[in-house]
Amino acid sequence: MRTVIKEVANCGTYGGYQTHIRLGIKPCGPCKTANSGYMRERRRMRGETKSTLVLLSAECPNCGHHINEEAA
């Protein structure tokens, strides 16, 4: 008798995304989001991206009002 192992996608995780792909099923929204976050962090940790968030603190050139990151 053969044993059949049924994989269950743990949706909302990178592993869930990989399970969808392995089973040939289109990944659901939460799994796509988890995969995007995982890959973004992986690229950042490996230095493969230059994008970073920069906190701004400046003066408005027109009125001189101080602009900071909380104003955004």
C-alpha cells in the first residue's frame, strides 16, 4: 500500500508560498505578500539593493516652515 503525503500550504508565510509553487497552484494573496517581504529582506541583507528609507528633516524653501518625518 502506498502512503500519500498531502502538503498543506501554511498561507501567509514564505513556506506557504513555496508549497503553492511546488504543488503547481497559483499562490494566494497572503502568500504573495509574504514572499515579497521575504525576498525584499533577503536582497537587503545581501546588499543587492540600494533602496533605503531616509528620514527627512528640512525647511520649506517657500515659507521656512520646518518639515520633519512626522509631517508626512
